[in-house]
Amino acid sequence: MTVIYQSKISLSDLNNICLDGASWLNNGDRYVAIVTSCNAAGLCTTDRTDDLIVDSTPPHMGGLQSHIPNTWNNFLDSTNKTLSNIHLTWYGFYDQESEIEKYFITVSRTYYMQELSGSVYVVNHNLTSPTQNVNMTLSESLKRDEVIIVSIWAQNHVGLNSSISKTTLLTLSNSLVSPLESGSFEIQKHSCDIHSCNKDCTCAVVGKPCVGVKDNTTCSEINITNSDNHTFDVSGGLLHQNVTVTASSACLAGHWNMLPTLNDTVQRYEWSLGVQNHVVGEGIFDLSSESPWNDVGLTQQFVYCLPTNKSLVHNEDYVIYIRVWYDSTSFSVLTSPPIRVDHTPPSIQRGRYIIEGQLACSQDFDFIDWTDSISACWANVFSEQESKIIYYSVGLGTSPNGR
């Protein structure tokens, strides 16, 4: 077993460990923390944590099955309204480190919305089958020769999401009885429609726009910012956090919200990351081969971890970018406050010392003749260059590192 870190510490019950670049945790490996407590007689007891699996990669994206029929059928609900049930089967999503926990599904007649599913439908991963399936009741009824778009993405056990798999389905009817029709779906693999000025479609190579399509529609940025009118609030960190400093070497998270009155005007969101005052994606993505923008539909948060050959740079400032789409051709770009990367603890200033004395510590005492109180002062002893010192831990004891 390789020992990543081993140290003798004081009586503190908390120890933060910062690893250097040669000792980083390996993705997919299992780690444990082992703590040994020893008394004055030299007798020791050891305990350990449960296994900790490192997973900094999102799940691999899969998609709908084509050889197993995906079906639909109309029915009358209790109010005599015609609705549709659909049965979908998918495969190919996997995560070799922490495994898939659940899936998210939306259904729409457009590329980005979710009006047919009503919201994001959540399905737990089935460990007993290589394929996954769901029965859903849509908010409306389907008709023959109608086109719908199904979006599916997976989440692993550490909360990282896969890319969104979008599939265009054509409704084929097995019945001539209307409105209570039923039938199967045909997956469109070629010649699918273009859905935005970015040439987004469901039959392109994964992560790429549709090629060979002649489209004169151009994208137009709208001048709406989160600093002028406070319409949006973009922040670093997970939901309900506001992170401006991180000790992470590889991962950044972000979330955003907006005024409730604008909810109905937003079609979708995309996020990106980059070094502050550089082009979008700089320092995070390989801009020669990767798109810096990641579509998350109407989700308003993300977590991203760099691949193993990259890392966040100490003392560098990074920014979260959010692209808010209002329709298929217009968007605005919003930014978060900078997030400073800090990999080093506070340092001790040379020539500065902790002073023991009375109240204002005007004099450093080595001996005292009272027993009820003592004061300690450490002005300018500790310094922090990258972020800021937020608290001190103070101990008093009869031996070094004791309390």
C-alpha cells in the first residue's frame, strides 16, 4: 500500500492535507484515512475510515435503444382528457468509478424545452439490467407523424452529470382509431432539423454541430449583464454557496439564478469556465479541439473537473461564464466574480513571534507569578498572500503542541 501522507500532529481533531503535484489522488482508486491515538504511556489505538473512491469524471453518455421498440399510446384520464403514455428504453451510460446513480429525462416538441414531460423526470439506475427503461405520462397527447425530442442524461454517485443525449423521434401509429391511437417511435438518424444558430441538431457527431448545412441564421448577443440590473446572480460553488476562493486542484462548481419574472423567457443555459481576462474557456479547455460551452438545458448548476493531465493554477483567478438563450438566435453572456485558486496555507512571517503577557501584550513574559489568566498576541505573525485568513485556533498547554 502506498502512503500518500503521514504526519504526527498535535491534539487537534482536524487535519487538512494538501498534496503536491507528484502525490495527487488517482481517479478510480480507493483511499482510507488512518488515525492513531497514543497516550503518555506509549500505548496506541488505531482507527480508519471507510473506503473513499475518487471520481472526478462524469458518466459516459449513452442513448435510446433502436432495436428495442420505444412505444406510445393515448388514453383518457379521469377528466376525460386525452393524454399519452410513452415507454422508452436506453443504454450505454456508464461510470466506472462511482457508477450511475440516476437519470434525468425531458420530452418536448422543441430542442430545448420540457413542456411534454412537464418537468425533469428522474429515474433511478437499475443495477440488474444492461438497459434502462421508463414509463411516462405526458402532459398532452401525441398524434401520428408527430416529431418529439427526448433528452436523457445520467448522474453518478458524486453528483457529476454526463452530457445530454438528445434524440428526435417520429410517432408511427398502429391504429386508425383517433384520438386513442398507439404505436412506436422511429429514431431519426439522418437529415434531422437544425434547431439554433449554432447548428444544433440530434443527428450530429456527439459534441459537434451539424455539418454541411447551409444556414444563414446568425447568433446575436443581447447586452444584458448581471452587474448592471441584477437580473442574474452567477456564483462559484455548489447550490446555496458563494465561493470566491478554492483549494481544489481540479474541480470547480457554479450556480446561478434570476428574477422569477424572467423564468418564462429563458430557453436554455450553457456554461463555461476560463482564466479571468482571457477568452472564454482559456486555461480549462483545449480551444483548438473542444467547444468551451456546455449545454445544461434549464438546469442552473454544474460541477466540472479537469482531466488528469490538467490542473488549476495556484494564485490564478478563474471566472464562470453563463450563456442565457432567449430563443434560437439570441443570448446574453454573464460572468461570476473571480474565483481565486489557493493551494498553500498561511505562512509565518520571519522575525515575528507570539507574545505571552498581560492584556495588550506590551511586554513578553517568560515567567509569571499569577495563575488565573494569561494573554497571547500574534500581530503580523501569520500572513496570507492569495486569499485571506478567516480564523485562528488557539491552544494552551504545559508542553509543546499540548493543550
